[in-house]
Amino acid sequence: MTGVAVAVVAVSTSAILVDASDAPSLVKACYRVLFMTAAVAPFAFRKRGEFSAVAGRDWALVTASGVLLAVHFAAWFASIEYTSIAASTTLVTTQPAFVAVGAWALLDEHVGPRVVAGILVAIVGSAVLSAGGLLGGSAVGSNPPLGNALAVLGAATAAGYTLAGRSARQRLSVWPYVFVVYGVCALALFCVAAWRGVALLGYPLHEWALFAAMALGPGVLGHTLINWALEYVESSVVSVSLLGEPVGSALLALILFSEVPGVFTIAGGAVVLLGIAVTTLGRG
């Protein structure tokens, strides 16, 4: 559980670091994932013999997983530019609800009444959370409805990344798996950046420091450590623990940026987190 606690603290800094950078959101995503790939490469190549055990179909799934992760990062990083950190991080944590629906629709997994109830509660909470922007309330951000929608897209694609990689993860240990997924993700992001003509160089030193911090903090110490912890801790416990991310991010945003969440964000966020907790425990 110590590893899970460290991971939760690390991922809570993700939105803060993204918001602190003035670079385009796509550039932030590119370099975060590129530096994550470089960080895990030495560990992955110690187990390079495992790559030969992966079948062609699994390579296709891992590739799809990496592309979906790229969409997740691109959408979520953009979300933080338009809505509050509290709203963005809360909505992106609805991933378990999308995983449950996807597992039922694609993998024919049983969905019990507690899972259905949890998903419905999370949907109600998301509606309440977004109401502040739609009704012109005290929502934070230049375009809260757009930012909230991008955060939900980030949650949905993160769920797709999880489902697509589930099969290959059974035959690859954590380091080779994340190396391939991160590598595909980085390649996809750089291709989109090049296609859109986004400047990839010429940023000041402090921006490069933020890119590296995004990779090593919430990236390696956060998500990679979570993947490692899943071998030793029940997945439902890990997933529920990750509900601490939006709380930690909101507190850091309040302290560092004086960003005070609106009433709709606080109320809706609490309902969303309750729904995700019910969904996760129901699946567990």
C-alpha cells in the first residue's frame, strides 16, 4: 500500500504541472510521454526476451492501447486549459465507469446492480458538476463545458487503453508493456503535432524542467507505479485509492494558484467520486 500512496500523491501533481506550463497542450503531452518512454527503457530492455512471447494479435492490441493513451493525454491536457483543475481531474477519474461499460459491451463481462448504480450516480454527479459552466455560475475556466467534455473524452479513451492492453499485460511484465505503450503513444502524439505544424523546439529551460517533471512524477512514480502495484494489491483497492487524485489536485490548485472550485464543482465532484467508488467496489 505504500507504493499506492506514493502513486496517488504523484498523480495529484499532474494537472498542477500541466497548468504551470505555458507550452501548447499537445507539446506538453508529447514530451511527457517521450520522457516517460526514455525513463522506462532501461528496465524494459532487461526483460527484452518477453517480447518474443507476444503474438501478432497482442501487438495490435498494444498499438491500439498506445494510440488511445495518446488521445487521452491530448484531450485531458487541453481540458485543463478550459475548465478548473478540480473539474478536469474529477471527470477524468470516471474512467472505471467507462471500463465497466466497455467490459460489458466488448468482453461480455457481467455487470451487477451495484456497478450499474455506481455508473448512474457518477453520471448524475457529472451533470451537476458541469451545470456550473452551462448555467453561468461560479465555474472556473475560459470554457468550462468544452473543458469538461474533453475531460470525459480523456476518461473514455483511458478506459479504452486499459481494455485494449489487458490481454497483452497478462504475457508481458510491467516494464516491457509500458515501454511499448508509451512508445506508440509518443509516436502518435508527435505525428499529430507535426501534422498540425506545432513548434516542438525553442522553449525556455523552465518549460523543459516541467516536461521532465510531468514524466518522472505523475508518469513514472504515478501511473507506472500503479501498474506495478496491481501485481500485489487488489485492483479495486488501487482504483478506489486513485479517487484521491482529484482531491489532492484541487487542494494543490487552491494553495498554488488560489483556484477556488465553484459550488457545482464541489457538489458534483463529490457525487462523481461516490459513484466511481461504488462502481469500482462493485466490480471488485
